[in-house]
Amino acid sequence: MSSEYKIHFEDKEYHVEVKRLDEGGLLFIKVGEEGFTMKVEECEDGSWSVNDTISDHAMKILKRSGKDVSIELNGESREIEWARVRKAQTTAVTGAPTSTGGPKISGGVYPPMPGKITEVLVAVGDSVKSGDTVCILEAMKMFNELKATSDGIIKEVNVESGSAVNPNDLLILIE
């Protein structure tokens, strides 16, 4: 799975693509035209160790509020604004608003509440029937099965195990 982001940092905008290479935390990160292979591991104190194949970097998310993120990187505080890039949608949009007031995409699977995805049960190209479980959401110490909203083929999977999600996040798109 690959995710694309627009990141604003120190008055500059960057286009960033993140692709998971394996389940062990190995990522390929492309910033503009430059690519990096990185190993990311969570530490016991909740911080992250990021190795760019040359050296280790200590990173900790200090605060996250919407698009604004405060991080500590190698002991220095940094402010970043980021947004996930959504590919142009050709599907119909329903009039149903999300919790933040935006429309939901027809065929989209959205979490009913904030939580963490513990398991993704489908991949792009899979065929599903309305009511099939497509992923599991852990919220308030309960596991919730998120179901396909219609029959169809999985067009997008925008989430992976361990992802923190909010009600306005499009997790899976069925066409």
C-alpha cells in the first residue's frame, strides 16, 4: 500500500509518498524526486527510532491536532502541517455528511468513531458483498467489524493494521 501526503515544513511544501516494503517497519519514502529506504521501530517509551540506512534518528510525536503535528526529531522540536493526498474520485458522492461536515463517498467505508485498525481483511481487486467484514476497528476497548456498504470490487485500501482513524477518514472504497 502506498500513501501520498502534502507536507508543509519551514515555509516549503513537499510531496511525500510512503510505501511499506515489509511488515517489519521497512519503508520507502519518496520526497519530490528523491527516495529513501528507512526502518521505523517503536520504542518502549512511545517514541520512534528511524534509521535511514546511514544513521539512527530519534523521533517523538509531541502533539497532533488535525493537520498540525509537533514532533521532536533528534532533540529538536519541529512543527509540520500535513494532509493526505486523495486521488481524484470518479464515484458519486452522497449527501450524507461526515462528522466534520464533509460529504461521504458512495461505496466508502468509514469508521463510526475514532479508534485503531487492528486488521484489514481485503485488498485492492477483491470482490465483496454488502455486509462482508472488510476491517476491524478497536475503539473504547471493543472490536468493531466494519462492513462493506455495497457489492463490488475493492478500488482503494487507505488504511493498514495499526492505523489511527477518525470518522471522516475514507478507509476502503468499493466500486
